[in-house]
Amino acid sequence: MKKSTWFILSGLIAALLLAGVVSNYASGHPDGLDSVAREGCTFDADDHITGGTCMAQSETDNATKDSPLAGYGLRGIGNDFLSTGLSGAIGVVATFALGGGVFWLLRAGRSSRSSHQAG
Amino acid sequence: MPAVAMHISNGIIDNQIAVLFAGVALAGLALCFIQGRRELDDRLVPMAGLVAAFIFAVQMLNFQVLPGVSGHLLGGTLAAILVGPYLGAICVTIVLVVQALIFSDGGVTALGLNVTNMALLGTAAGYLVVATLLRVLPRRTWTLTATAVIASVVSVTVASQGFVLQYALGGATDVGRSLGAIAAAMAGTHLLIGLGEGVITALTVTYVAKVRPDLVYAVRNLRRPVVSEAVTA
């Protein structure tokens, strides 16, 4: 196998480990944008707004909220660790596939234009 | 469980402004596709795919920056250093599309807002800092590492101010705070998040530059040449 292929494969394995295992140890606190959007409101234990005025109160449902992977969990898997890890691993593979596809098409579009022997 | 990521949800910004920024994002991406295509060779195709997949993975890793506040890497600087600004912005966009469509992370109607902030602004700002510093700083082993940290801090802070601009133009809820206060709150937390991103970015690009310098765009194209190496024509 070519040297570059090894590099890509080991990079993918690293990404799979990060998204599939390490992701379970990530902080669950609201992030930078969320914390600003939530400022001014009070929340109950289920994260529903109970009062106040904040940016987050105008938030509406997302068209993809019923996706089987919504919220970084795989629906139907009861074990949280497994559910988060599997969703992350699927995400890494999906992103690599979509990215590889987009860049491959972009590259294919170029080489068909000329024989790239421009001196 | 990882929290929802640092992406704008549906409804936070008015629809008209969301549509406006979808146009901005598309125009910016068109430029990236045209410019990026010139730089794309066979070796870069899988590398750019890997950069996107790696950013997706690291975006799941929220780290705490303040009591009760977390953040995660956005990836613009990492992508710009490894595959350049144009392909890098496309990499971050691919991550945002996968997150919005499959993981319901970031509103689908807010995709243009998020792409503008994180993929376009974040990558452009990170790249400008990287390009400047690598041309100015002496060529030492620590140069790329320090550059990655500084560029990440600037990149994430600039991206956060993109949201402030969008909120100023079309915020759906008036929260009774001045724009200056919102800008300061966003800049404050994102400065810290940028530092965290800087550590991750520096570790990653320093490692890749050590084992495969030929795969690092910034090393190939931007690094100041060693004076003694200068070839006379």
C-alpha cells in the first residue's frame, strides 16, 4: 500500500476513536453560543424554558429533528455510551464519504477539461 | 452525552436574514470551488475528505471553558493549514451539512448563517493569520505550533462576531441587552474556546508537519524559505 494510503487510514482510525469513544467524555454543558442564547431565561431539569427573556425562546423545531441520529445518539440503542459512540462513528464515515465524493467530483471536473500539461 | 454543538438553531435569526446569508454562503462557496479546484490534485482528494471527517470527530469533543460553559473546535484554522483556505472552507461546510441534515445539529434553515460564520469567516480569518505569521516569523520548529494557536483564537472569535452581526440584523427575540454586551459575551467565551481549539489544532498540525510535511498546505506554500537554502537562478 502507498505511504499516503497508510496516512489516510490511520487518520480515519484516529477520527473513529475520537468520535466513537472519546466523545463520551465530552462536556455536557451548554456551549459558547448556547450559553449566550440561554442568558436571561430559566430552565427546568429537562432544559425547557420556564421563564424570562432570551434568544433561545424563539428557537423552532428543526426539519431533521426526527433523524435516527438526531442529537448524536443512535435511536433504538439503549446504552448511552454505545449510542453516542456509534452515532459518532457513523458521522465520521458519512463525512469522509461525502467529503471524498465532493472533492473527487471537483477533481474529475478539472481533469476532463484539459490534459493538464500546461508546460 | 455531548451537548448540542455551537451552531445556530432554527428561529434564532429571522428567516429573511437567514435567506440573505444562505446567498452569502453560496457565493462564498462558489469562489471556494473555483479557486480550490485549481489546487486540488489526486493526493489532496482523500486528504481533504480526511480533514472533514477529522473535524467532524473533534467537534463532538466539547471541553469546559468556564463553570457551566463548554465549547468545541470549529476547525477553520486546522483545515486552512492542512489543505488551504478554499478547500478548507469546503471541508468545514461538509461537516456543517452532515451535522444539520443527519444529526439535527444546527438548523437546516440556519445552515447559511452557520456556513458563513464557521466555514467562511472562521477559515478566512484563520488563514490570513497563518499566512501572515508564517511569512514574518523565523523558520523554527515552534513557528507552526505558535501560529496555529494564535490563528485559532482569532478565527473562533471572528466567527463568533459573525453571529453578533446576524443577530443585529435579524435577531428574533429582543433580549434587552445592548449589542456591545452581546458582542463582548460572545467574544469572551469564544476567546477561551479559541485557546482550546488552538491547542488541538497545534498538536494536530505539528504532528502532521513532522511525519508528512508534504501533506501540509501551509508548509508547502506559505513557509518562509530558509535563507541559506535560497537557490540562485
